[in-house]
Amino acid sequence: MITGFVVGSLTGLIDLHLAISSIPTILSGLPMSLFLLVTCFILANILGFLLVLIRQSHWAILRWIARFYISFFRGVPMLVILFITYFGFNMDAIPAAVLSFTIAPAAFISEYYRSALLGVDLGQYEAARSLGMNRYVVLRYVILPQALRIALPSLGNVMVDMFKGTSLAAMITVSEMFMDAKIVAGANQDYMSIYITLAVIYWLLCCLLSWGQSWLEGRLDFVAKAEE
């Protein structure tokens, strides 16, 4: 009885035929969504780690600039940043989206890396240095692998948030999944059916990303235990 009620309510809420037939059109924007995610996630990680290094600089002005950057981009909505890059700087849509989805998440990622580095036992560094390793070798082979394991759950959350956030690129005319869904919804004048379908697609894809994150965490834990 409960199942029948749920199915009946869902059937009355959305047009199932339209929802199913719209999936290929909506998914035609997935390559652009994935392009934005992969490109910006890689660039944001590079920039975020550079910000961590800048915060460790001996120059006070550089440390201040890094702290200001992190504070500013953590406090400004992504949509505002998109509009500034697209309308304010008159950039093309895709470069504006790539820039925006890189510079803003980098502020969060830098804090996750900084916390992860602080979470590594100081004794690890001292032990490696006592063995004659220079600072670069210690950082590359001792500190960073452990910090990455600590930061991985947070980085996974950032990745999922970035994937969902790519839908904002539709606001500056980037043809990704949300933009394609808007076109289908407008053409059929059925926004509820299309947007619920889009929500389910995003949810399933985010579940897949979360599964990949969990698998990677388990793999790294297995490797770490094998090396002990």
C-alpha cells in the first residue's frame, strides 16, 4: 500500500515519459560538467598548495596576501565570482567558469592542506632529518603522503561540491547539464519533471564520486599498513 501511494504521488508530480526521454539530452551536457570538474579541481589543488607554501613564507607581506586571499574567496558566493569574471572582466564563458571554479575552491583546499600538514606528527619530520634527509626529501616522501591521507576526506567533499557547483556555469551560458535541462524544461513547459530528473542524475553521479573517494581512502590505508 505504501509503495503504491509513493508511486502514485510520483506519477502525479512528474511526467515519467518526459523525464525518461529527457535523460539523453540532459546527459549531453555531462562532458562539459566533467571537464569543468576535472580541470578546476586539479588547478585548485595546485593553487591551494601554493597558498599553503606562501603562508609559510618568511615575508610578512606574502603571508598577509595569502590570508587575505583565503578569507576573501571563502566569504564571497560563487555566483558573484562568476559574474565578476564573466561580466566584469568581459571574459568568454568557459574561461570565466574555469577561472572562477579554480580560484574560489583553492581557498578552501589550502586550509585543508594546512590542517593536514599540521596533523602530521612533528616527530616524523625530526626522525627523517636525523637520518640526514634534506627538507625537500622529507616533505616529498615523508610529510606529504601522510598529509594527503589526512586531507583526502575533505578534498573528496570539495570535489563533490565543485561538481554540484558546475551547475552555476549555466548562469553565464556554459552548456552543461543544468543549461541543457533548462532548455528541455522550457521547451516542454514542465519544469518539475525535468528538474527532479536532473536532481536524481546529480545525486547518482555524486554517489559515484563519493564511492570513488571511499575506495581511494581504503586503498591508501591498505598501502600504508602494508608499509608498516
